[in-house]
Amino acid sequence: MNYLILITVIIAAGLSQGLLLPVLSILLEQKGVSSSLNGLNAAALYIGSFGMTLIAERVLGAIGFKKLIAAGLTLVLVSLLLFPVLPGIKAWFVLRLLVGIGDSAINYAAQLWVLLMTPAQNRGRNLSIYGMSYGLGFSLGPVGISLLRFGQATPFLVLATLFLMALLLTLIKLPESRPETSESREGQARRFGRSYSLAWYALIPALLYGYMEASLNSNFPIYGLRIGYSADQIAALLPFAGIGGLVLQLPLGMWSDRFGRKKVLMLAGIGGGLSFTLLPLAGDHFMFSLVLLAFAGGFVGSFFSLGLAYAADILPRNLLPAANVVASFHFSAGSILGPALGGLLLELSSGGGVFGLMGLLFILFGLLGLLFSPRSQI
């Protein structure tokens, strides 16, 4: 039961990011805000997430899993209600910071709880379902663009209602639970260092996934509008990156169990990178863009969960909380960089450079696997 509630909560977190990024990007573009400033504003969500990551372990140890998840849900809920009330780029920057803090609290607590409660033999399956749940929410989020026809406040109010339901479910059904007593700060620093030294390749996917997810959902709407797509077409296209990830999430997880996670990560990185690189060639051809987005999302949509599962394979159990912090840290850093760098590339070029760079990064990651070999650690 606890696992199902955590899945519900993480779907809500995915929805918030999948909806807010494109909806706010479109609204700011229509207001005449430059693409670079638009991208920088989108990065605020992940700046908040990044900041929360730095203190998440200590806060979780102080208040426990349930209270941290409930606090995150409450913070996002209040922020969603304020977006229509405070329609300005400065206010939206602050509100995005708060949403980032809330989403990071939800993700960190739920992700670590799932990781610690799952037996080793079910880790790949449960993490795949967890990743699919977030991907489901994230892929459904852009559908909220279509709600703009009923008024600019509608997407925010609908999402706030869903968060209220998730909050009530958390408060009523989830038990109080706390992680094991954390180690000293010096011990934490050593654990982070050991996590990097033993599993650096397995921790990079979180960085790339955050970069891809945030850049795609904040920059593609602007790119799409500029090459001739309507807002409804963009709303129809964007979910296919998430749908591709949902379709291939379990197969990739099963193949990684059978053939090895590093091999699957390498092939998925190269395949996804090639798909992103080809995307500018599709121009305003709807079906071509749809297919490429589905393939790209299918290949790299499971990067976060596959990378975390690979890290869990490599690392001793006592380093898993540290690896979870590092993965969240990487995800936030990539998510901050994605919209900001993508917005700058949109301003300096026709927009194809956003996806060319994204594709190159994934291809380089795939090739980098040739240099990584897990080593045993006593």
C-alpha cells in the first residue's frame, strides 16, 4: 500500500514539472519575453530543486519521510494557486523556485523510501515502475497546454486540485517513518566521494536526464512556435517523448538485467542522441517530429532509473543514500543548465542547435562507457 501511494505522489510531481515548463514558456513567449530570459526563468524551478537537494538528507532525518513528502506537496499546491494571481516574470521566478523546492522534497523522500524498502531481487522492477510513474505524469503534463483555451488560470487550478488529493492521501494513509540515523558530516563527505569514485558512470545519467527533460519541455515549445507549430500541435507532440519512455522503460530494465546495465545505457545513449540530432531535420513535419521524439524519449526516458539501478548494483548498501543525493544533485544541475543553455542557443540560432547539442551529449555518454569498468570495494 505504501508503495502505491508513493507511486501516486510521484505521478503528481511529474505532472507539475511536465505542465509548468511548457505552459509558462508559451505564456512568456506570447508576452514577448526573450528566449534567453524565458529559459532562465524556467531554470528557476531547478535552482529551487538544487538548493533543496543540498539539505534534503538532513531535513529528512529530522522530520521523516511522510512529513517531508507532505511539506513538498503543500508548497507546490500553494504555489500553483498563486501563479494566476501573481502574473509577472519576477513573481513567477520566485514561485518556480518554490515549486522546485517542493518537487525536490517529494522526489528525494519517495525515491529513497522506495530504494530502501525494496529487496535487492526486485530493485530493477520497482525502480522501473517508479520511473514509469514519474514519466507518466511528466508526459501527461504538456496536455495541460490545451486547457489554456479555457483561461490562463485553468491549467494551474486543475493541477492544484490533483495535488490536494495527493496531499490528503499522504496525510491519511502513509505511516510515519524515518531513515536510519545519518552519519556525521565528515562521514557524508567520504560517502559522496566513494560513490563518485566507484559509480561515476552510473551517476551521469541523472545529469543528462535532467538536462534533456527540462530543455525539451521549456525550449521545444518556443522552437515549435517559431517554426510554425500551433500551441495545440506542441501539446500533442511533447507527450510522445514521455510515451516513448513509458513504452521502453520495462523492456530496457529487463534487458539490463539480462545483458548488463552498462551495455544498455551505452546503446540507449547513442540511440537517443542520434534521434535528437535528427530532430531539426524534421522541420515542421508533424509525423516525422513525432516519431523522432518518441524514439528519443524511448531510448533515454529510463536514464534516471537505469542509472540509479546500476549504481545500486555497484555500490555497497551503506552508500545508497549518498548515491541518491548525488543523483538528485546531478538531476537538478542538469535541469538548471538545460533551459538556460537552450534559451541562449535559441537566441543565437534558428533552434536546431538545442537538439544538436543534446544529441551530442548523449552520444558522448554512450562512448564514454568504453572507459568505465566497475571495481570492487571492500
